[in-house]
Amino acid sequence: MTISATDLAAMLCSRLCHDMLSPVGALSNGLELLAEERDGEMRARIVELLEQSAKASADKLKFFRLAFGAAGGFGELVSVAEPRALVEGLVSNNERITLSWNVSADAMPKAAVKVLLNLALFGMEALVRGGTLEVGAEINEGASEIAVRASGPRIAFDETVGRALDGTLPEEELSSRTAPAALVQALAREMGGGVQYALTSEALVLGAVLPGA
């Protein structure tokens, strides 16, 4: 599978817009309600919902900035505290998901962090009824080894995302939904590494080895 940088960027932008539509729309609706509501208790509740939507919007924007974007301001090495905070931010907006963070490195190459964040995103999306998201990574002889495991009562993983992840999805079938997986596959290929996944009824396991990272 090959895709032009322009097409991939466009699909990632579409994905970003899709994911931001819900929390931003909730903010807009909440402001309209707040302008019309006169009951003090109801206004307090609306403000609480607005705060939740604002936090969800900010958490997603911060996450996608590093997962999808150029992420200016970061050097070639990124402290693992940054991706941890980003993943924790998204998980905190879903009380049904528990995060287990097991990253031994203090810092990782920016490209490897992008792969880690996107694999974590796939794991979170697979936990449609909640569960546990385990994120692990270490550096061995200069290579970044990343593993993400999502386990729960129901695992949902789109086959086309898996095919984009392993590079077998035809370019004409790529979409905003599969673009993050195509990005991961492209990054792994550029670094001379690989990415793979295994799916069962109880868990989704994703892994990447990036010797060039």
C-alpha cells in the first residue's frame, strides 16, 4: 500500500474533524441552552457539562497534535511523560476504561511516540464496552519496541483498519477511518521496522518494532 503525503494529510484532517465534531457540538448546544435557561440549578448543570465538553475537546486536540501532526516544539526525543499524559487525558473521559502504563524508557523518538499514541488510540476504540488498556514500550539496542493490549467484554476492531495497519489495504479503499493506521504503517516502513496485530474475542494486541527510531 502506498499513498501520497497530500492524500494522507487530507484524510487525517478529516478524521480530526470527525472526532472533534461531537465535543465541539456539545459546547455549541450547551451555550445555546445556557443563554435560554433561567433556573439556577439547571444553569449550574449546564456549566458543568460545558466544562466536561471543553476538557474533552482540549484533550483530543492535544492528543492529535502529536499523534497526527508535526508537533512543533518537540525535539527528536520526546519525554514519555508527554504521551502518558495524552493517553491518560483521553482515558479520563471514558470512565469504563482503565489504563495500565508500562513504559520503561524516559524518552522516545518522536516517530515512535506517534506510533505508540496511534496504537493506543486503536486500543481505546476497540473497548466499546470498557475494559483495560495496557500500554508498554522499551528501548533495546536503539530500537523502540511498543505493545498495546486492549481487553474487555467486547472487542470491536474494523478489519479495514487492520489491513491498513499491515499494509494490505488498497490505496483506493483508504478513508479517514483507516488513515491513522496507514500513518503507523508508513512510519514503521520508513524506519525499517514493522507493525502487527492479533485479535480474539477477548483482546486486541498491537505491536511495533522500530529499529530506525
